[in-house]
Amino acid sequence: MRSNSVAAMQAKIGDYFGELARLPEQTVVTDAQGEEISMADLFPIMIEQFAGFREGDGKMMFVGNGASASIASHMALDFSKNGKVPALAFNDAAALTALSNDEGYDQVFAKQIEYFGAQGDMLVAISSSGNSDNIVKAVRAARAKGCSVLTFSGLGADNKLRQMGDYNLYVPSGEYGFVEVVHGGLIHALLDIFMGWSAQSGLWNKSVETPVKERGVA
């Protein structure tokens, strides 16, 4: 009985990670005209833009709600710290609460983009549903400032956000957790490959020799 239960759970775990593993490669990428392009087409375009930002030609701005806000903060830091690409996320508690109180929550990102966005910047808009009003309005604010837009969405193929970016990555899953994990993975892939990751050398996987401790030495 117990072995049957363990086997059933092992199968369920395998199914879960199998489903999660297939989604990055099944992600649909579209351009501003709604035409599908490949990841191999998208990555060089993004890498060229990241290189320009690193040289001082603009910055990246990240927005998202909930788990997507965590991804936004995480990736803004990684782009800045590790990639040397100027990036910020608009998740400061004082700004969110003040703007929500004064302007309405649907404006908390749009207003900050009005303040800090500039022509040539890039907005990375992350929304699992693709239908969050504050994310949609953030994209409109970015357009008004002359920014390019990269979107990440999921759940419904006809979501609003998927129609709004210069490039749009749609994760074809109805599971929030899968969509969120894949969004984080896709953005990490963009940064890591920009930074020079390869299967042969990795990026951070440096071998470290453990020093042999001599006897009697603490």
C-alpha cells in the first residue's frame, strides 16, 4: 500500500516537472504586428539593446504585481549588479502606497514611468494574466515617453498585454505557478546569455579547489 502511494506520488512529481520543463520552449514570441518569431530571432535583438543600455543609451524598467513584482525586483537587481545594465523596478512601498492613495492603484506604475521614463528606455511588463490594468496603463505610459516594450504574459492567449509590446512572450499555460516560474526563467536566460553563458563554460560555475588543511592547523 505504502509503496503504491510512493510510486503514485513519484509519478505526479514527474508529471509536474515534465510539464514545467516543456513550457519555456513552447513559449510563443510575437512582434508588434502579432507575427510569430523564434527565440533565436528575439535573443540577438534583446542582447543588442542590453549592450546599448550598458553603454549609456537608456535603461530598463520592470513592472509587475505580486509574484511578478518579485520577479521585477529580482531581475532589475540582476541586470544592474551582474549585467552592468542600468535597471530599476517600481516597487518602492512609499511610492506604491502614496500613488495608490492619490491616483488609484491602476496608476501606480504609469505615474512612475511618467516621472522616470525617457525616450530609448525599455519597459519590461510582467503579468501572469496579461490583463492587469496597472500593467496595461504602464505600457501606455511607456509608449508616450518613447520607450520600447517587452512583455511577459500567460493564462489566456487573447490577453491584452500580449498585443502591446514590441516583442511579447506568452507562456501557454493556465497554471499561475508555471507561468511565474517560466517568466523568471526566460528573463534570466536573456540576461545570462547576454553575459556570455554557454553549455561548455557556464557563467558562475567556476571550479574551486578546496585547500587541504594541514594537521595541527586550525
